Amino acid sequence: MKRIFACLLVIVLLLPAVAHSVLSPSYSSVFRLGNEVLLDRYRHLLTGQRVGLITNQSGVNSRGESLIDIFSRDPSINLTALYGPEHGIDGKSPAGAWVESYTHPTLNIPVYSLYGSTRKPTAAMLANIDVLIFDMQDIGARTYTYISTLNYAMIAAKENGKRIIVLDRPNPLGGMIVEGPVLEEGYKTFVGVDNLPLAHGMTIGELALYFNRLIGADVVVVRMEGYNREMIYQDTGMAWVQTSPNIPDVESAFGYMATGLAEGTGVGMGDKFKWVGGKGLDSHQFSALLNKANLPGVTFTPEARGSWGGARLTITDFRAFNPARTGLYTLFLARQLWKFTIPKSGPTLASMVMFDKVMGTNKLGLWLEKNLTPTEMEKEYQQGLAAFKKERQKYLLYGFRGTSMHPSLIVNGHNIYSDVLPIISNARTLVPIRALAEQLGAQVTWVEKENAVIIVKQQQTIRLVLNSRSAQVNGSALTLDVAPIARTGRTMLPVRFVSEFLGHSVGWCEKTFAVFVGQ
């Protein structure tokens, strides 16, 4: 059986048992966007199709070239319609401004506004296309409306029998920060379309899979290459393209939740989400309180802006910085200095105030009224956040960067996510069995009274026992180099032994600390 495996694997098409597909490119340490992978490997998805493209000025490749231009120049791609989100397809309209539909002046195709007379593509808007493609840069916040446009487009695709292809892009904040109260039922609006916390820690492709648990659309996600959960935007090597008028650079993207959560309270942002303050605040007292909170990765400098007192944020460590937590602390610490008016919603959706829409609940207002401290406030939303984190794991497409202690697991080119990381024991890699077996199409049974795991795939049956080097394959006894163990509620098995007996090759890449499993 082949034991030497290169650090690149062939492409495979993973077909989970839900209404979506995930296209997994060959594993590589070179970062590439989903739109680049689509054009390089999956052009057949567009062959003979009339293509509709949901995008804006942020829909570029890693060289800054517009996907609109790339598609329109390519004679093999039949681009028949464009769709623009809030701010328009050029990103120039102010926040909340009505955007009109029009005919593209050079391409002579419709440019449909999804932030005008409708926010969901209508049947008429989809009549002249066969497939929808979504390619826009998100900033990692529940309230940023580009993900709402994705959600509505998926619903429209389902209703009209169209496939939607999501070209994946990085979450600028990375895939590790998951923070804030989870949106409650009854609070779904266009600034919060699903039960997400303020910071969701997911890519646009992962969000599409999460949304699809309720929608059931024909969704294909084209994954990025060379991406892992620890990467922030600066790690991609790409220049930032202004996503909206108030997000001209990556610093503003990181500052968005840190300064922009207090809608309607009188606490507001300035300088493109790099300053926060209010008319009733003392700049020095406010900055001192914020700095005393020891929020990671950020410092605050007193700065008055006209009659408003406030503080300027300086992000000192983009990896440690938690924008949502910082924004909530900022709001609750401002309340200690200044008893601002707390917006209150009426009994109907139409009378819901923007503050509660942004928070996804009215509880933040109640906690402010009770004068909770920031730490007391944090404790209140942890139960809901923990439940979301558990649900979120089902839809994560990207694992973690490999280390000498915890290598990454790459199965058929897919960097597998697992809540318990692989480990190295006695020079052997042990991995969570379900994370591996499900990717290999095997069934796993746990026999509790025997502390045994039984793995079945086609004609192969493997039986292993926790903390024992004795194993059986199709009834024949074998001895393992290292015994299976239990770790944080997961059964960890030797990856090479299991994989090779299930008919897969295993290899190791020293440079990236990755163990590869493939056909």
C-alpha cells in the first residue's frame, strides 16, 4: 500500500447528507480564494449555464481583478445578470440608502438591486439565469448585511429551483472569535437573519451551510485553498478592498463591532469605527475605565471630538483582539459614567428599535438598566453562546493549523475540523475517530460495556479497545504500535492503522505538520 504521500492531494467532491455540496480543492499552503479555485478547477459548473452574479466592488480575486470583468471577458461564461447588495454594486451608496436597479452601460445586462424595492431576488429577477453565484467580502459580524443578502438569495434560489454557488472568502477576524449574545427568535431582521452571535467566527461558505439547515437550497460551496481557522485577513497577503463606505481598510473591519453596537443610545462611533464616545462622556475617565478592563489586543487614548468625549482605539494585537467583547464592554463601561437613554422596543416587529435589532434581543437593554458590570453581562449570555458553538461545529469547513503537538488532519484534500485536536503519542498520530471515519465513509459503533470501538466499511470490520494495543481486523488479531485513548470525551485512534485497513493511503508533511489521508 502506498505509504509516501506528497503534500498535495487531488480534488474531491464531498457530498454530505444535506442539500449542499462542498468542493474541496487539493491541499496547499498557498492561499487562494474560492473564485480562483472555481475558475481553475470547476468551470464545468458554469458550462452551458446562464449565470447570475451577486457581488460588488469587493468581489475580486487575490490580484484585485473584478469577477464581473473576468466573467464578462470569458467567452465560455454566459453572464446574464448582476445583483448588488446594500451600498450598490459599486459600494458607493450610503448606509441604509435605497439603491435602484439599472442596465449595465457596457455589458447591457440588468443590474438588479437587492437593497431597493426588494431585498430578496424575485422570480422575475431570476428568470433569465440558471445558476446564482455569490462572491462578496464579509467582515465577520452578524449585523453586516452582505450575509443577509446571501441568506435571502438562498431562499429565493430554493423557491425558484436555482442552484447557488458560494465562492468562499476569509473571515477577516479569523475563525476563532465567537462572541456575544445569540440572536433570539422574534428578533430576526435584515441586520440579523439567523440565530448567530454578534461575532460568528465563520467564513461566508460556512455561513451558507449554517443557513441551509433551515432553507434546504441546492448550495455548492467552493472552498478556499491554504486557509485555516487561525488565519486573519492580514495572513492572506491580499490588499483590502473597501467593502462599504465606512469600511475602507482592515482596521475599520476589526473596529466595526468594537465601536458600532450602541445604535440609538447616544454612544457612537467616529473615524470609520476607530473612535467611540458620546456627548455626556469624559474622555479621560472613559479611556481610563476601558484600559483598566485589560481588554486583549487594544488600548484606548482619550480624544474629544467637538462636544463629544471619547476614546480612540489602537489595536495592538489583531489576533488577540475581540471586537464584539470590546464593543459590549465599551457600552457597559460608558453606562457607568453616563446614564444615557436606553432604547426600548414596542410590542410589534415594526416598533422594534435598532438597538434591539443589532443585539438580537431586548436583554442587553434590561441588563444596562440593572447597571450590570461588564463581567456580569458576559455571564448572562454564555449559555446561549455555548449552545451556538456546539451547533456551529456541524458546518465548519476548515480545521486548524498543524503544530508539532497537534498536527492537522487532511482527508482527501480537506483540512478536517474537529473540536478535539489530533495528538502525537509514541511517534504515532491519534485522531478523533468520528472526524476521520465519517470522511472515509465508514460507520462507527461504540460498545460501552467493553470500551470498544467497531468501525465498518464495506467488507472491512475493525475492532479496537481503549487503552489496549490488541485489535481485530475481520476477526484476526493484530497488535497496535500505540493504544487508543479517550481524550476530552472523544475516542482517539491511530490514524495510519485505521486508514490503511479501510483502503486509504497515509502520509506526513513535515513542513506543515499535517497528516494526509487519501485514496
